Amino acid sequence: MGIGSGIALFVIGAILAFAVNVDLGGVVNLDLIGYILMAAGVVVFLISLVLVMRRRSTVSTARSAVDPATGERVTTRRTSDNGDPIV
């Protein structure tokens, strides 16, 4: 379930809670089901958002060495945005 699923659950719940006006004789309360779906949509959306943000962490590595021929300091920087190991 992703961000889209959370939004879809929220929208379906809002439609049931606010737009549908059907009396089912006390068997099922569509307003309550709508509110439950809206809450579930918010929870799924937030969990998906946290997982997406966690996946986008940046890894940066800097290495310094001295060139034996010239005596200059050489710095190599490598970055990775998707969490793959830097070789």
C-alpha cells in the first residue's frame, strides 16, 4: 500500500461520510464507516510517506590521499541518494 492507496481510502471514506445520504435501517452506519476509512487512509498515507523519506537518505564518502609523485593532496568524493553501497 502506498501513498495513492492512503489517498484513495481517505477519499472513499469522505464520500461515504459526507456525500452519501442513505438510511439502511440502523443495520450499517455509513458515516462511521466513512470516518474509519478516512482515519485508515491518513495512517496509510503517513506510514508510506515515512518509508519514502527514509529510502531517500543520502550517503557521502570523502577520501583524501597524498600523491607520491607531486606531493599534492587528492580528495575523492562519492555520493549515493538511493542507499546503494559506495564502492
